[in-house]
Amino acid sequence: MTRQIPWTRRVLTYALLLLATMFFLGPVYLVVVTALKEPAAIRLATAWQLPETWHWQSFVVAWDAFAPKLRNSLVLAVTATAISALLGSMNGYILSKWRFRGANVLFPLMLFGMFIPYQSILIPLFQFLRDIGLYGGLSGLILTHVVYGIPITTLIFRNFYAEIPDEMLEAGKIDGAGFFGLYARIVFPLSISGFVVVIIWQFTQIWNEFLFAVTLTRRATEPITVALAQLAGGEAVRWNLPMAGAILAALPTLIIYIILGRYFIKGLLAGSVKG
């Protein structure tokens, strides 16, 4: 009887995990199956059925339609992620290792930026970007995501750098290293896990963001999320194309997580446990 209870719990646990997996992968299955069907074969009654013939042409058409938008999203996400990660790293370095008056007030004020809803600053942001000549282009959208990303990147790096012993920096100062020397030779080489977390987090958030993208860009500079929404609108939609486009749009974030995913949890927990 004592052996039967753990075995039953194990079976129940795996069954629940299997059901949860099927639940979360169900929409992915529908997207892939729909993308591989011909437009005439897409019906609600047969939505879960595999296609009788694999219609790969959907991906070719989607690529031709979305290639410029994918390029816009790639430039946006890579640039904004790199800048916000570097600025967050410098902020975390300063706030954790260089004590100055007002640091305990400045840091909470920076974190407050994470809780400001996009909708509340959309009109002032639009007017500001228009006044400085950055409205409608990728530069204004990049600036927006960098500013909105600084609070979370600063928090992650500050917690991460808190684990670096102060003695290492003191030894560097004795050797003659200054502010940037300590960062370049000691802090930055130890920041790989922190940068992995920030890159995955920021790249995913920026790539999938829609509200700023649809309101702050023009037709030629809109990212993939806006293009997908416009393609899926209307009454007569060839649903294989939006589904194929959604798969193409999801590939960059999926690739990033496959490459860096194993470092994500490790880096995310860095600084959360002392000792």
C-alpha cells in the first residue's frame, strides 16, 4: 500500500502535465495546420483535421508580403534590446557598487516606470516624438522601447551585480582602474547571465509589442505585429496567410529562446539567493 500511493501520484502528475501540454499546444497546432491548408479547405468544421495536401505556398506568399516588416521588427528589437541592456547594465553597476546621495530615492523612482501603463502616456508620447521629428520612423519607436525598458533592465542588473564581491572592485581600484576600467575588466565579463536574461526578456517584449507599433509608425516602418493585424482584418480573409505569417513572426523569438533558454532561469535567479 505504501508503494502504490507514490506510483499513483506519479501517474496523476504526468497525466496533468500531459493535459496542460496539450492545452497550451492546441493553438499552435491549429496555426500550423491552418497554414498548411489551401484557402478553400479551411473550414470551422474541419479546423482540427490535418490537410489532405500540404500547401507550402502559404509560407512563400507570407514571406514575400512580410519580409520588409520582419526586417523592421528585427532592426527595432535588436537595436532597442542592445541599447536598453547596456544602459541597464551601467545603471545597475552604479546603483549597486557606487554609493551616492539620493541613490535610495532614485532607484524606486526608476522602478516606478515599470508600472506606468502604455495607454496613459500615449498621447503625450505621440506629441513629443512629433515635436522632435522622430514620429513615424523606427528611431522614435526604438527610443520609446529603450526608455520603457530601462527600469526592468536596471532592476535585473542591480540584483545581479549585488552578488559581485566589493573586494574585487577594491582590488581593481588599487591596480589603478577607474569607473569604466572596473566595468570593462571586472563587471562586464561577469555579466553574461544577466545579459542573457535581459536579451530574452527585452527582445521578446519588443518583438511582440503592438500598441506603440501601431500608433508611432507609418506604413513603411511598421513592424510585423501591425502587418499581421492588418492582414487578418476584414471579412474575406485567406486564413492560411495570417497563420503562415504568424509562424514566421514567431521564429526569431523561438530561436533566441532555444539558443539562450538554458541560461535564462540561472540568470533570472542570480542575486535572489545569498550565501
